[in-house]
Amino acid sequence: MVRLFSGFYNICGMKCSALFFVLLMVHQFNAQTPSVVWNKSARQPLHGQLYEASIPSGYLAGRTLTIWLPDRYFSSTQAFDVVYFHDGQMLFDSTKTWNHQSWDLTNAGKSFASKERCAFVGIDNDPKNRYAEFFPAPIYPNLPLEIQTSLRDSLWNGLPLFYSYSDAIISTVFPMVENAWRVHRGGDHRTMVGSSMGAIASLTFMALYPEEVAKAACLSIHLPLVNQSLYQSRLKEPLAHSYHKFLVENAPRIRNKRIYIDRGDQSLDAFYAPYFPDFTDAMAHLASRNKIQIRLIANSGHSEQDWSKRIGNILNKLHK
């Protein structure tokens, strides 16, 4: 009996030592992880509340995350889903934007948020590196050398940054939001939204990391992948062709997703028309396993004001 109890105490001692070691490691990890402070934004919307946090470390260090929580969040005890937006500084406050426009997202998404338990998160872009971060890096090695050189030397000042940007969203942005707020964890409860090259970034992110997001909204998707005035057709076509090929190759990995894609018929959006037939053919490879909507929006164009008018209905359609 003595030996039995002796062995029992030895086992307990080993378990306690292991538990102590785990707790010590957790404490040390937390001590080394910079704390994140969410502050109430100086300018508050009429509906819900805005909070901001500076990303403390990693690739996105110093950038601002902004979260909008609808009124329903504060009267509920249930967890919310999260809609993540690229170009976060363009979403909420037109007094801070370069063109004095914004998505006016708190008003544009109010009707959607009143029916769905969702929070909105904006990820600020880096204006100097926005194109390099949003460009679909997987297609870069397969592009003609002339295009690779032009992108690398003239437009990016280096190699594409999509992998760095997307990895930081997964390793830093998602945990920052999910650890601080009463929201569901995991890709089944995340939607990603972008416009223009941000739309390309959203679709590319889903293709590469399908487990990380369940839905994507791609407004005014910039299918030429480059500024219209920089390249002639002979250089734009290989970009579009390479991206379509990338989508077809990754189609088997994308399952049970909801994807919304659109363009308007005004301003820059009108120039996208020639790219849509081949792009639609490429997306058809995803259609059997996913719910996909591709829309032409009449009397709408390529601006924050246009996207503000569209986003509420888009989110409602995505979440039906």
C-alpha cells in the first residue's frame, strides 16, 4: 500500500511539475508579447461604436486596425462574426482620407448589421506598398520577364509583398480581434472585403488560404492587375491570363465558400468589361463547389461613394 501511494504521489508530482512548466511558459510568452490597447475613436458614428488599435509588432507594426461594433453588440451576450476590409482608412471618416470620400460604412452597413451579428474591421493599407501587397504574388514567377522586371523595379521597388501581408493578417490581425472582442474564432466566421486591387487581394487570399475565410466580396475587381495607363494590351493580357490560370489551378481547394464579385458600368469600372468573359470562365471552375455571384451594377462606378451604396446589399446577399 505504501508503494502504491508513493507511486501515486510521484505521478501527481510529475503532473504538477509539467503543469507548472506550462504555466511558466505561458506567462513568459505573454510577458514577451506586446500588449494591445484598443481606444475609442475620437469621432464616433451615429450608430454603434468605433475603436482603434495600433498593431504592435510584426510586418504590419504601426498600422491601425479599426473595429466598428453595432449597437446590438452592447446589448447582447452572443458572439459576433467579423467582416474584414482592406484599405481600412477609407471606410469610416471622409475627413481623414486622401480624396475626402469614405465608404461611410457605419451607415452603409447599418441595415445589414441590424439583422446579422457582425462586426466590421478595417486594416489600414500602406500607400507606398499597397500595390505590392495586393498584387497576386503566386503568378509573378510565371509572368514574362519584361513584366516581372517592370513590376519589380518601377512599381514595387522590390519583390511582391502579398505573402508578407496575408501572413500578417493570419498571424496578427485575426488574433488581435478575436482575443479582444466577443467574436467567433476561425475562418467559418470571417468575411473578407476589398475594392479594386483590394478585391484581387480578397479573392487571392481565399484561393491560397481557404480555411481562413468563409466569404469574400470583391467590388470593382481590378482584372487588368495594373494601372490602365502604364501598359499596352500586349502586357496587360499576360497578367490577366496568368491570374485566370491561377484561379483554375486552385479551384479544387476552394469548397463551400460564398463569393461575390462585381463591377459598375461607369468611370474606371467600364474599362473592365473586356476582361470579364475569360474571368467568368475561370470562375466557372469554382461554381460546382461554391456559391458565386458575378454582377454588373448599372449606373455605378469606381469610388468610395459607389461602394458605399453597394456594400449593404452585397453583405446581405453574401449572408443569406
